[in-house]
Amino acid sequence: MRYGSNDPVPEEFSAALIDAIAQHLTLPSSLQLGVYGIAAFGEAKVGSREPHPFFPTFSSEFLVEFRKNGSLKKLSLTQQSLAPPVDEAIAAAIYAADSAKSFPAISGATKGSELKVFIDFDVSDLSLPPFISKAHPLFSATVPLYQSPRKASPTLPDIRPKYPEEFRGHMVEGSVTLKFVIDESGKVVPGAYRLTDVSQLEFGREVLAIVPRLRYEPARIGNCRVKQLAEQKFNFKSVY
């Protein structure tokens, strides 16, 4: 969870928001997750021929705008999870929490009269220590592990974001991390991506500009190509 300015949200405030959403969340009776992620605890080392443990996952992001009294001003889905019933259930829980006046006043998080908060919903390993996962549990689920002979990998590594012209001569450096879903054809799924870490807004814009051109060798489970949740870091070095 982070502010619209990409700053961190105070722990107590973010916990109160998630608790309010969790109280009103009703999940679909059947969870159908068509995107797969890599189990961090079993990820193979670079160059290893060992199969990669994959698990069904989802990753979505909402932009929530609050008024000073904690009431909801606007709600937007900024990254699709590709599990529409789950996204719809989360949105319904946010609206229900607002109707019940369950959200805290924003005075504990900002001095302004309005607040924009990005809330990320991801499947994470709750066995990890809180200081590592930095997550507030919304619900728990048991998902199967699949052995995959291959995870997604870039096929066009020369496609890189441009270094912003306005930074030339100023030696500004930084990085951008993109989380996204790769489909069975190796393309990034439109609407199923978000920036998770941005050092400069200009760098973020350049990364978003190349998203439609990124290409990957898709992941496989057995002989079947599958959608995979991936994360890639783009570094920007100044030109001397």
C-alpha cells in the first residue's frame, strides 16, 4: 500500500484499511486463478535445470481516493488480476466498508483534505516474517504447486526504455520495477501490469511506453504454455 505520491502509508492506517475491507469481503464460492507465480521458497538458481514450483496466483491494484472523514470519493481498478470475480469481490467489499463507515479518518495519514492510496492485492506466503512480507492478510487459501520445466524469459532483450532527454547532462540515475502478467504468446497482458517502484516519474513513463513491445518466451507447466506473473527491474544510467 502506498500514497498516490508513491510514499509509504503509516502501518496503523494501512492495517485499519485492510481490516475494514476484510470484514466486508465475500469471496466467490469457486476461485479460478488462471495466472501462475513462482514459489519464492523453491525458486531454482540461475542456470539450474531443476523444475520451478509454480502456484496459481493473482495480483491486482486499486486506486482508492478518500475524503478527510474517511469516506470514499472514488475507486479505480488500476491493474487487473485476470480473475474478475476476485476483483469484483474486493471492489464490493470496499464499497460496503464505505457504506458502513468502517474506514478511518485520513487525519492519521495526511494533513490534506483528501488522500489517494494505491492498494495492492497479491498472493503471498504468510509463513514469512512480517518484516519480510510487509503484508496485511485479507484472506487465506490453499493452492496447489505445479512443477514447471520453464519460467518466462525475455526473447527481445534489446527493447529497453529510453533515457529521458530532460535528464541528459544532469547525471540523474534510477530504476523502475514493473510487475506484469505474460500471456501464453509471450506478450504483456493489457491492463494487467503496474509499476511497483519508481525512483523518478520520468523513468516510469519511459518504461510504460515500451510495455506493448516487450516479448517473452512463455512459462510452461508440462507441455502447456501458461500465463505467468513476473517482475522486472529497469535501470537507468546517466550518459557521461
